[in-house]
Amino acid sequence: MPTTATPDIRWVDTPAALDAACADLAAAETLALDTEFFRESTFHPVPALVQLTAGEAVYLIDPQALEASPALRELLGSGPLKLLHASSEDLEVLRNWADVLVAPLVDTQVAQGLLGEDPAMGYQRLVEHWTGETLPKDETRSDWLERPLSEAQCLYAALDVVYLLEVWKQQRTRLVELDRLDWLEADCAELLAQAGRNGDTDGQWYLRHRQLWRLSPRQIEAYRRLTIWREGEARRRNLPRGWLVNDKLLYAIAEALPQHRQALAAIEGVKPTLVKREGDTLLALVGEALRVDESDLPEALPSPLAGGFKKRFKALKRVVAAEADALGVAPEVLLRRRDLEAVVAADLQSRPLPLPAGWRGERLSAGLARALSAGDEA
């Protein structure tokens, strides 16, 4: 295995070099993969570098100079197992640049969470945990769009993939010992499913807001429409969400339900430039929400501060904590707080419970349902 001082780094910025790299990597069983990108002023990440290795040479592919070739798309979209760490943004980068969904995939951060370690462990800590090597941090905030890259930048980028193969070898052995390899495969399949949905989730963005329960059904409908518009427009214009209009302002607009420009301008945080640029659209969306029939509005959400909500939430949290303790993993690996809140809200509204599926469902669903039943009977 290469040491931190001697990776064989090969720069790829011509079609011929890319074809040669793909040919060299195609027969591998496993590839380590990473990307560097820039996202300060755009909605879509700007690809700056793609790193690939099968354990010998490390190929640094320059997406500023190259389009993704058919051979690269085939390599990334099928063939060898690809290892990525904290993969969500990398998957987005590669889908946008190469028009490919990386598969098959193992996310080594997800794997680490299933082994009972920190589910948000960064790559440098992961490498140190499994190999004892301490990686340099000097280029963490580097400008990866500059050309030519320095030797230090190239080394840093190469080291981002050099150790993934050894890390995965040890992780896999431990996952097999714990009989959790199937869990990882299921979780990585869900990561790919989420990455494949892309803009299809715009209609669910509004549910992320932690204070949604404070809004009336009509205000919720307004916020839903406003966020759908913002997501689509930010994507179409390739602007960061906040550069167009942030969630805090959309929430305030939904709460106020303004019907004319003066009312819109009076909302705290709404600047004249926003009224001038987007005022008509924002008022039209609010107007649509105001015209929705009562029967078609979403339900009001229960308050998480109410006694019934708190009691149920604590009961579910105990179930998850007990199972997490038995498995030796962090509770959030099993269910996030947001998931627990959704189950409680559904119970209070007499809707079907959104209980976990797959291996999490096998471990948790019966206990969660019992905890809610006990609370309802009490």
C-alpha cells in the first residue's frame, strides 16, 4: 500500500489519458473515489477534481479540461465497487458532471456508523482510526479550481483516496463478524435512491422547517408553495438558495400571508430589491394558497411542546436508545429525531405510522408501536 510520501499520482486532462485511466481501472474489483468541488456562488457544485485509484496509481481527473467519456460513465455507473466517504455531495457532483449515478457504492462513513463509531466521522479521523496514519490538513480549504494545482494540493487530493481501500478491507471484515454487511448494502442503496431523486424532493422541502407546527394549515400551504418555487428557481438559475430567498424569509412571508406589495415590504427582513425582483411571484404564490379550499389544505401539525407529544416522543426515544445500546451504535444511526417526531405526529393525527422499513423496521417497529399503544392507553 502506498505511503503518505509516495503515491503514484497521474494527472488526467486529455481524452487519451482519460481512456487509458479507465482501461487501467476497469478490471479492478474495488475503486476508491472522491471529488473536489466549489459551491460558494452556485446551486450546483462546480466540479474541480475527480480522484480514482484501485490501489496502485492515483488518477487525478480534471473536469475543468474534460467532459466525462463513455468509458468513465461505464466505470462509475457499473463495474467495480466504488468506495466514497460521506458521499452525498460527491454523488451530486458526478451526476451533474458525468450524468451518472455511481454504483455499486459503499460509503465508508455509513459503514463506520454501523460499527458503533461516530456516525459523522471525518475521513482524516477514519484513516487514523484504522491505519494509524495522520493525514495533512494544510489544503483543506484550497482553491481546487486553480491551475496548475501545486504538488501539495495533488498529494492532498491523492491521499483522500489512497487509504480508503485499506479502511474498507478492515471495515468489511468487522461488518461480516457483526452480521451487518447487509445493513450497509441496504443503507447505501437508499443513499443512491435519494441521490437519484434530485429535484423530485422539492415538494418535501417545507417539511424540514423545525417551526412548521406554529403555522396554520393555510400558512403551511403557502410555505409549501413558496419553497417549491424557490427550489426550482434556484436550480434553474444556478444560484445558492439564500441568494434567491432563504427559508427564514419564506417562512415569514407564509406566516404573514401578504396580499399586496406594501404588506410584503413590511415583513421583517424583506428588502426592497426582493420586492422589486420577486414580489409579483411571491404574492401570486401566496394568493394561490389563499384560494385553496379548506378541505384541500394540509393538516395543522401538533405542537412538540404539548404534553401528549412530549410523552410519546420520550417513549419512542427510550425504545431507540435501548436498541442502540444493545447494538453498540449511536441512536441516530437507527432513527433521527425528525423521524421520531414524524411518528408521534402521525399517531396524534390518527394517520398511518411512518415506521422504519428494512433492517431498522425489524429491530424497531414492533417496539415503537407498543410504546405508542401503551401511551394511548395510559
